[in-house]
Amino acid sequence: MTDITVKLDINGDPAVTCEPPAFSASRGNQQVKWKPGGSQKFTFSSLTGLTDPPFSLPPNVTSNEVTVQDNDTGSGVYGYTIDVVSDANGQTYSTLGSQGTDPVPCIKNN
């Protein structure tokens, strides 16, 4: 299993960031998990933007984690968006995806 840490900073631009911003996945079938980090508390709302295949959709979204199966059989770059709801103010915040050949955040299948 591979973890990506999601952090919320309601004053940041973007407010939601992922570490690593570009995750490199090895070939094979593996579970990718997004988990909360940082000091501002939140619950997960959604994960969008990944394609089936190679990812098993829909993702499993709970308040404290998001998981998806990645059946990495060939190279590709897959941008995605994570939405979270702040425990402090109830507002929804998202990653701000960049465009181009290497969007951020993304999963890079090798």
C-alpha cells in the first residue's frame, strides 16, 4: 500500500496539497491511499479525475481516508482533484490542479 498525505491550509493557495505532489507508482496492482496530515483538521469529500482503467472506480472515500486500486500495466500520468471539508468552518476546499504533461497533483504510472 502506498500513502499520499493530504494537508489543508485554508489560507493557502491552493488550500489543499498532496505530498508527494507527483506520486510515482511501480508496475503491478497496488492500493493507493490518501490520508490526512498537517495541523488543520478535515474530512475527505471526494476524489475525481482518475480513469478506469488503470484505476478501479469509484474510489473508496471515507471521512478519514481515500483508497483506489491502481493496476499499473503501462506508463501514464493521471491528474486528480481531492475535495475536503474543514472541521473548523465547514467549507469545502480542493487541490488546484495544474495543466500540462505533468499535472499536480498526479499519479505517474511507470
